[in-house]
Amino acid sequence: MSCELLFYGFLSILTPHMLIDDVTIEVQAGSGGDGGVGFNSNMMSLGPTGGNGGDGGSVYMEGVSDLGVLQQFRYKKEIRAENGGKGRKQFVDGGDGRDIVLKIPVGTVIHNLAGAVSREIVKVGERLLIAKGGRGGKGNYKFRSSRNTSPRKFQPGIRGEEFRLRLEMKLIADVGFIGLPNVGKSSLLNELTNARSKVANYKFTTLEPNLGSYRDLILADIPGLIEGASGGKGLGIKFLRHIERTRELFHFISTESETPEEDYKTIRSELGKYNPELLEKAEKVFLSKADVLAPVDVKKKMARLKKLNPQVWPVSIHDAESLDGIKKILDTLNTGKVL
């Protein structure tokens, strides 16, 4: 099983606090210590004895399984590694500063706001050097020569790297559940996995992405989108980016809607406005809450939707047969077959 699957396999509930998935911080690697200046005071052993300064600590980032670890930066926006120690007399070098390893969720993109290339962590345990510590300076012992046997010169430590970074988490999931608010995505996720998403009959019940594991597949319930989401309306683009990493989209439309075609087009329009590549992802459509209508009416609405996307299935959490149908689809995805 891949690291990503191990990462999400045991993850069923997000942290109870508000999920932070986009944050800007400043990191400062430690500066190198200055070289020392010293002289041997022992008779017959005169000469420079200043030791070298220690190297400054570096800043690393490492991928972990906890989606909530960006919470650590909610109030602490400045991260500084330890400086290297100064060189001392009698050839004693300064100690190296301690490195800092910042834990960030797998799927986080690290944007250097100074214009450097963005990088990302995609595996648990993957570690990247973010800011390198400065080198320690040379002590006066290193500047001795036949012409200058008692140098007082030393080298200052080099300043550590300093960057302003934007950390943008994007979920890595196999299947993304999308649709308007209150179309039953969370309820279905709860039925298929051990997730415990909040469910209620009002808009924006889901304020954070929820994950669940179905066998070896990771399912992500993306909070309900509305018209204008790509422009910031409602929950805005906060969660649209989480759809980018999904392998396939399950698009849910409620049987309670009087305009299922318009609902479908609304979501597709918002996806395209945010990122046209999202429209190229494999997509299956599910007419949810199929138990609230007579079978003949469900078939009529399915026929209308099939004019837009031929892959349409009815589903209801109260109907074991329809649940088995969606499980078969997931099983097919899990084995790599194409429907």
C-alpha cells in the first residue's frame, strides 16, 4: 500500500477546530556563529587559539498524516532556528544550532513569496530543506601565517536564509464528492466509510473537507459549492482547490431539485471558471435521495441528466441495492478497471 493510502487509511475525522489549509509564515534559519579570537597563554606554546563558529540551524518541512497540523501556525507566524555558537579560546569551536523540522500535511504546496519555485510534499515522511543555516566563521587560528603569527582577524558567521512562505494544503484523494449544498454527500460518505461527517438539512453543513477510506480508496467530501463560488461567493474557492488532486469526481444532484440540469451546469461552470482542467476529470453523476420520489419520477430525472452526462445512477442511503451499486463502482475504480 502506498504512503498516501497509509496516510489516509486510518484518518476518518478531521480535527475538531476549524481547519487551516492556507497560511503565510516567515522562516529564519540560524546564523553561523562568529569565529573566536584567542591566544595561548602557556609558555613555549604561544599563538592563536580561536576556534571556529558553529553552523546555524536549518529549517526543514516534513509530511505527516495529520490534516490539522497547520493549526500550529494560527498564532505563531515567525519560525526561527537556533544560531550557531561563537568560537572560543583554546581551539574550542562553537556548537551548531539545532535544526527545526516543521510538520505539515501531505499534499501541501510550499510557495516561496520571494518568487522562487514552489515545491510540495506528497509523501508521509518526505522532508525538504526550506531555509539553510548560515556557516560558522573561522577563528583567528585559521588566519595564522609565517608573516603574521599572532592574527587578531576572525570571520563573522554567515546569516541564515530567511523566507516568507505560503503553505497551501490540497487534499490528495481518489474520489471527490461534489455538488450543491445539502445533496447528501456527507450522509453517503458516512455510509461508505468510517467518517463521521456532520449531517443536517440546511446549507453549508459541511464547512471543512471530510475524508473517509473505502478499502484502498480515499473519498473526500468537498463542502457544497454554489453559483459564484469560483469568484469567492459562499465558501468561495477555499475548497475548490481540494478538487484538483482527486482522481475522479462523483457529482451529486438531489432528486428534490426541480432543475437538476441547471444544478449540474452550475457546478460544472464553477469548476471550469476555477480551473478548466477540472472539466477533463472523469465524472460520474448520482441522483441522490432517490427514496424521496417514486421510481418512475426518478427515472424521468435520470433521463434528463443523461442528456448531459450518460453516466448517471440513482442512490439512497436508505436503499441497500443502490448502495451496493455505488460500492461496485468504487470496487471497479479500486482495481483500476474502467466502466
